[in-house]
Amino acid sequence: MDWSKSLHGFVVHELDPAVRVRVVRPMPDLDASLDAIVEDLWRTAARRVAEGGAGALFNGRVFSADRITPTEITGHITEFRRIVAQMEQPELFAALGLRPLAVCGVLRCADGVPFGRRHPAAIYQPGMWQLPPAGSVDPSAVAADGSVDLAVQVLTELTEELGIQPDQVARPRPLCVVEHPGSHVSDVGIALVTTLTGAQVLQAHRTHANAEYEPLIVVPFAELADFVRRTGDLMVPSAHAFLARTGLLPTPIPAPILEANPRAAARC
């Protein structure tokens, strides 16, 4: 199967293993009319998510990339409500220019790879299967000098979502960034390796993790390609690229799938 077809329209940004991520400017102000649009979309989305049983949205702060190159990602910290507004109304990218960065771990355990299904009322990619751990890059990963540690973020998500401690995995390794053509959410694939078995991962999840995924499963290596094929459009597209980059899918995806658009990457 040609997994690249699952990424039609997405932009794959190549990354150096030693890529640097930095906050380089403050969050820009919004004019009153744009802020009103953002607030209305935020309130509507928050109400929908709450009514769907996915919990309450929180207007925290997350990192948005202004520019993505193989060696450096630069950007600023923004409000989550602005990101939600752009998700709800993608044409707002022209005014907001947000490219929210999220870490997405590809956890290779002793006998398989974990997958989790998102809540059907989640604000982003509801009901879809994804590779855990995953989450937005937030200020907890930002140092005083503005440098952003992607490893800190993905290991925090690892403990929260799977109940696995940082010393139970090898050093995280960046793979590439996959940018969604509509929302411009930009997923950073990060390879993680542990000696834990799938059964131990599931036990850690039951005992120590949050309820981010229902269900969480571990797919044996020999069944990965069939599982991804069977889930079809219910698998988040970036997972195809990340699994191929780690050699876990039988048909490698060419690198890159699509030429990263320099103008889109630099736009804000």
C-alpha cells in the first residue's frame, strides 16, 4: 500500500535530529473585531465539547511556529482560544497565522506500538486513532532564554497519558513535522523506544495514566500495516508518516511526501 496517499495535501517538513526550537517574539495583539470573532468561535466550540462529554476547554498557552526549517523552528506563545478559532474557521489563518506545534510520540515497545482513540467530542480530530503520547507544546517546555525542549514536552505527555516514566524510554529522537493543510496544526513526530512489553504499557496506563484515550491498545509489529489499513480515515494522517520514518510500515514514504512551501512555512 502507498501510505503517502493518506497525506495528500499535507506538508512534511524535514527535521535535523538536533533541531532547535525557540520563542522569538511576544504574542501579537488582536484588533477588537477579530478578537470578537475568536471569542465567539471559542465559546461555541467549548460548549459543543462540554455537551459532548469531552470535558471543559481551557484557554491555556501553547507554542505556535512562525517558521519551520530543518535546523530551527521559531515562533511565539499564543492563546489556545485563538488556535481553536482557527480550527473552527480555517480561513482565519490569513489573519491569525497560527501553526500550533504538537509533539506526537511513536512509542516502540518490546512487542508492538500503542495506539489510542480520541474522544468522539474532542476539539481536534474527534474519534480518530493516534499515536500516543501526544500534546501541544506548552510553556512548561520553554526555558528562561526562550528555548523549547521538545523532549521535555513528549516525556511529560508520556507520563500523563501512558503512565510511563522518562527513565523507561531511550532518548527521544525527532523525525519530521507534518502540517495539516486546513488547521495548520503541525505535529512533530518523535521516536521513543522502551524495553517494556505491550502488557506492561497497558498496565502502566491502567494504573498511573489519565483518561485521554478510550481505548488504548498495543498493536503487534506484524499486524501494524493491517491495522493502519483497516482503520482507514479514522487514523490521523500524520501517523502514516511517523510509522514509515521509524521503519514500522512495510512501504516507506518518500522523504518528503510534499515539498514544504517556503512561503507558507514563513507566514504569520
